[in-house]
Amino acid sequence: MSTAVAGSGKPEPATAVGEGVDTSEAPSVFDRAHRLTTAGLLMLVTFVAFESMAVATAMPTAVAELDGLAWYAWPFSAYLVASVVGMVVGGDVGDRRGPRAALLGGVAIFATGLLAAGVAGSMAVLVAARAVQGIGGGIIAVSLYVVAGQAYEARLRPRLFGAISAAWVLPALIGPVVAGLLTTHLTWRLVFLGLLPLIALGLALVLPAVRGLAVPGPDAVAAPARRWWALLAGAGIVALQYAGQRLDLLAAGLAVAGLAALALGLRALLPAGTATARPGLPAVVGARGLLAGAFFGMDALLPLALTELHGYPAAAAGVPLTAGALGWATASQLQGRRPDWSRTVVLRAGFLLLAAGLAGTALITLPGIGGWPAYLTWAVAGLGMGLGMPSLGVLLLDQSPEHRRGADSAAFQIADVTGSALLVGVVGVLVAASVTGALPLSAAVLAGVAVLTLVAVGGAVVAPRAGARPALTGDPSVRAATLSAS
């Protein structure tokens, strides 16, 4: 596998997975050859992240104005299902027509969704607009990895993925606040419309820089049927999330149907062996699901636990999430400065730090201690994410051949969404059980912490497999065997 270096057109052999990288005279992601690409990518990530963080703040006002309270969950569900489809579309377009076409299409679709949401006169239009945004957002997420694989040599990828991770921090800190001010003092519509010129600016920066990237050759993968499997998987995720919000006979039926739909969809979308963490690409994809699921499962539970167990106001209950975001950004920058570190070692360290942060958060359930330990433990968990997420991005590009990079990046992102949704659903079932009186909330939180900690420990066990290269990966028949038929 070779990687095209931006600005040179010459291939540079990719560094073997898990090996050190010579950092002597290493270029920068902001040098002349890369600065426009980097700035454009980071702007796109920042603004997509801002919309993701801000929309939850604006949504209550939006649904009230549109007289759609009964549809409150639909804008979120529509985005989620559509984003899974968008990831597959982005992977297919990137593999067949190149990253420039995928990125241009993704941003155009996302911007169309923003415009439609901003002018929506009914709840049905808002839900449809969120679905359009989801398709665009999914395409953009996958395109980032395709661009990174072609435009940045191996030694720069740790720093690039560290910067991309850090680009989520500012939206996490100010997104809800800005959205609240716009919604309260002006209009919720600006949460969507206000991003349009900024998205256009990011695209204007990145498009000229990626114009010269390679167009796929005859080995490019084209699998339009994957989009239907993606829709099925997305519907399964939504069914599981909805089932997790209720404890009745309908919930049991929804859970069974959701699991069946998800299993069928993922079988066609993820590399064969992902569930068993087969060494190589399947382990990389599986580890992404474990890392995201363990973190975001607790990220969803923690504010509720602090509010209900200790009476914290909303602002104070959100502080640990900010601490986690800062820890994430700090560790992302640290690993980016050391591209010579073994990625599998860094990934395992990330999982172990996440497990330690999760286990320590159990202290908030003990009588008489209060919620203050979460301010520290969630920062530790954030450090783990800052080490783990960029390392997985590097490993993905090392494991994925160029002609499959779009499809493999889509599988990578789908594993993230699926892992997060499943474990947030587990947490939701535990919370619902506490609401019905089946167990105290403190016990539900403790059980959730235990499950998520075990997932993180499992990820630490899997981590070394993510750096292993299966034998004969260059053989097309072996490559084909590593992916389920679509």
C-alpha cells in the first residue's frame, strides 16, 4: 500500500502498523503543502460538530413553535438513520470517484439540510431536513478519512487525527451556550442557517487542495446494494433506542426486531470477523465500536446521575463532560506530537485510561461522597479517548488498501454509531428499570458503570490485534474473504 503525498504526487510507502516512525525533518500538517487542506478539514469538522452539539438545545423551542411535541424524538432518529446511509454512500463515492467528489457532495447535501431546517414551516419538513443533514454528515465523516489517506503521509496522520479530535472540543464547550442564546434572544432557526456561510468557507478552503488527489482505478469497489443494508441497520438502531426507553411487551418486540435488523445490516457492512475482533482491519473496526460505546454510554448517563442522585443543577452536572472534552483534546495533542509511538500501545493505554475513568466514576454512587469524583474521573476517561480515537484512525488507514478506503472508512464510522447506540440503549434500559422501581437509581448507575468498564477492558485486550497484518492481505481473494458480501 502506498500513500500519495500532498503537493508531490509521489507515493511514500506506508509505515508498518505498530512500528515507530522516523520523525527527523518531519513536515507539519500546517506546512505549505498541507495548510489549506488541514484548515478546511478542521473547519468542516468544527461546524458539523457545532451543529451536532447545538441542535439538542434548540430542539425543544423548535418543536414547540412547529406544534410537534409528539414528534420530538424524530429529528434525532432521522439524522441517525440517514447518517448510516450517508456513511455507506460516502464510502462508495469516495472509492469510485475520489475524495473530492465525495466531499463536495457531502457538504452540498449537509448545507441543503441546514437550509431546509432553518426555513421549516412544519414538523414534517424539519424531520425530513434532519434526514438530509444526516446523509450529508455521514458522507463528510467518511470523506475525511479518504482525504487523510491520500493527502497526508503516514508520519503526519497522528497529528492530523489529534487535531480533528481537538476540533470537537470548542463546539462541545460553546455549542449549547451559543445555541441557547440564539434561541432565547433571536430565533432557533439561526442554529441551522447561521452555519451556512461557515460551511461554505470550509469547503472553499479544502476543495482546491484536494483537486489533485488520485482518482480511483479499475479496482474501485461499487456496491449500491450496501445502501439498503445501511438503511436496515439504521432502522435497527432506532428500534433498539426506542425499546430502551420503555419496559413493556412492545419494547421486547421492538428490541428483537431491532437486533435482527441491525445484525443483518451490519453483516453486509462490516468486515467479516469484526464481532470476534479478527486481527487486522476487523479488529480496528471492532475496537472503534467498543471505544465509542464505552465512553458515550457513560457520557449520556453521567449528567442524569449527578442531577438525580446529588441534586446538581444542569450547569454543574455538565461540568464533568467539559472536563472529559478537555482531557480528550489534551491527549489528542500529546499523541500527535509523538508519531514514533506504537499505535497499538497507545490504543491499549487509551482503553485502560477509559476503563480507569469509568471505574472511578462508580464513586458517585456511594453514600456520603457526593458527585465531585466525576469531575476528576471523567477527565481521565477523556484522556483515554484522546489517545485511542486518533490511534484508531491511523491504524485504519494503515490497514486499508487505497481502492477500499472509502468502504472501510464507512465501516469504521458505522461501528462508532452502532457501538454508541447499543450501549446508550443498555444504559437506557437500566434507567428505565429504576423509574419503574425495579432497582434504585444508584444501583442502575453502578450496573451501567460495571458494564461499560468491562467493555473498555475488553477493548484493551483487543487492541494488539488492531496492529496485526493478516497473511496475504495483498491477495484479492483473501481481501474479498475479509468482507461480507453485500
